[in-house]
Amino acid sequence: MDAHPAIDSPAAVTALAALAQASRLAVFRHLVELGPDGAHPGDIAAALAIPPNTLSFHLKALSHAGLVDAEPSGRHIRYRANFARMQALVGFLTDHCCGGDPARCAPAACAPAPPRTRARRRA
């Protein structure tokens, strides 16, 4: 039995394809950062310096993938990250990690990322 019935392989491919574009990934990450409050398109466009017509295209792709929810409110629409869908996608990707023995991969998966260093310029 699938541990994440809300997402299957075709849905995962659709979601990953939607995120495989720099602007859409930035929009999604911005909405995740904003949490359940979400944002109106004008605020997203301003925050990320994305033209409104381009943003509309990206929001439609993210919405189609189920990663973003749109809530109409009068003449405005508020967009929010769909956290349940995001968690289902991560769960789908990590199902059966390390052959089903999470103890084998947990330390590496939970280790902090190494600090980024700036490359020194040579004169």
C-alpha cells in the first residue's frame, strides 16, 4: 500500500516539472516562506521582480501541479503554498529511503549543510 495516496508517479512528475523552472521555484519558495498567509499576485510580483503577466503563467503552472492554492476574495486572489501537497511530494520522494531502513540514511539526511565559502580571487 502506498504511504502517500495523495500523490502518485504522474502527479510527482507534474509537480517536479512545475518546480524545474527558476521563476516558478522562486514563487513557490516565497509562498512557502510566507506560510498560510500567502500573498496577492501584485505582492509576489513586486517581491520577486517578476512581470505580472509572467507571474500569472507561473502561478497557473504551480496551481495545475497542485502546489499552490488560489483563494478568491472579492476582486482579488490570494495564493498560498499547498503544504500538504508539498509534504506528500517529499514523502513520495523519500519512501523506501535506504531500502526502508531510515536508520541507514537519517544521519546523512539530517546533517547540517556545510557552510558556503567564497572563492578567493587570484591576482
